[in-house]
Amino acid sequence: MRTTIYLATAGGLAVIQGCDESWVGEVCLNDKQIQCVAADRTRKGVVYCGTFGNGMLRSSDRGATWHPLQNFTEPNVMALASSQSGALYAGTELSAMYRSEDGGESWCELETLLTLPSAKSWSFPPRPETHHVQFILPDLARRHVLHVAIEAGALVYSDDGGRTWCDRVSSAPRDTHCLAVHPLDPIRLHSAAGDGYFESVDDGNTWRRVVDGLEHQYCWSVAISLANSKTLLLSTSKSAYGAHYKRVGQLHHLSPHRKRCLETGTKRTPRSARLADPRSGCEFFRARSFLLFN
């Protein structure tokens, strides 16, 4: 069975299709500043792409053609997520959350995030006057539960679909880049953050920073094996500068019995580690410098 992988890159949106040893790909939307991409979980072939400055686009043919979503008027779409129920969530700069129940035809803004007590301290270091939604994690089992990462400053939570929000807890990471959860263990959360790698076993009420086996503490992404909820891939670097400019980092394999560095990179840092093929419980794909590996 063919797999389709979508990669949001600095050079455009890459659409890669294939199986086994046969893969083909192309880059589209290379005139846009791509920020995020999400495949619709309930509508086959439908994909959404968020941009900085050009709002959101949608494809109904696996990325062959794209059309702007005219009813979504925010220009800077920084995070997208599709839930099991079919709802689509979008996060923007300045930090705000939106939901669509009809494939992007109409949108409602969720309760404002900016009234949370910690909001006064939120700031994105490269542009300290602003901040944005970096990652959205809809719960795989409970329809109305959302975890939302703000870059930088907070990891917030809603148990009513965004009608109300719970502010960050003191033990939580402040700079989450990626959140991951296993469908069979939905209250164990994994955060790859600028301030380290964190785990929560109680749905984000408390967090523990994990340093054992990690040479670097600046974390960019985390992926979980579907075959074993305690086996992870984690991409790290010495610092934000090392990850985003010097391109120096490591890819770590974490499991209950073994922690090891799979790769140390220079120039082509493995900044992204995502589980891309849900039919294969232990197969991961990672991207670096426009190349894809598994």
C-alpha cells in the first residue's frame, strides 16, 4: 500500500509518495512561507497547509492542487491538527485557536488564550514582541481534550473543546516544539522542548524532565513507535542556534532498556523525527535538508 508523506520545509511543501524502496516526490507552494501541514483524518486525500503571510490553503487531491481557504482570514497559520472526530484545529500568531467542523468551510475562534495569567510573559525569542501557537495535540480518545503549546512560554490545556483553558503548571516545559502521545496510553505525554525533554504520566497535570542518556537538551521533535509506547525517537541539539543555524544535532533512540544516540549530524541535522506510517508499528521517517530517510 502506498504511503503519502507531507513535509513543511523552508523551500516549500514536499509531497512524497511510495512504498518499500520506491518513492517519488515533488515540492509545491515554493512561493509561500510554509509553517505547517496536516492531513485530514476523516476525509481521504484532503490536506491543509498553513503559511506565514498567506493564510491557509487546502488540497483535495493529495497535494496536486491547492486553493486558499477564503473563510479563514488570519494570515499567519503556525500550527494545524486534525482530530479523530473530524474537527480541524488551527493556531496562529498572535496566539489564538480556531476550529472547523466542516473541512475548513467555516471556522469559529475558541476562547481567547490571552487572558491566561501566564500570557503576559509569552515571547518568541527571534521576534520578542510576539508569540504563537507552535503545536496542537487533540486527544485520540477524548473528543474535547486539547493540549496546546505556545512558543514560547506555556503548555496549556482544555477539556471542553477550547471553551475554557487551564494555564501552564509549574513543572511543565515552557518551550514545547512537539508533543506526542500513544493511542493506547493517551494520558502519557511526551514533550520535545527548547528547555529539554519532558514526560507526563497524568495528562499534563505534572511533568518530569528527563536528562538520562541525552547529551544535548535542546529538543525539536519526538515520535513514538506504535508497536511499543515506550520506544521513542527524539531529535536534539546543543542550542537553538545550533539546531536552526549551525545545523548540529543528534537523533536519540529511547526505550525502557536502552538509551542511545543513533546519529550525530553536522550541516544536515536530523531536526525532525516523526512517525509517518501508522500501518508499520516500528517504522519511523525523518527529514533533514530536504532528504527523507527511514
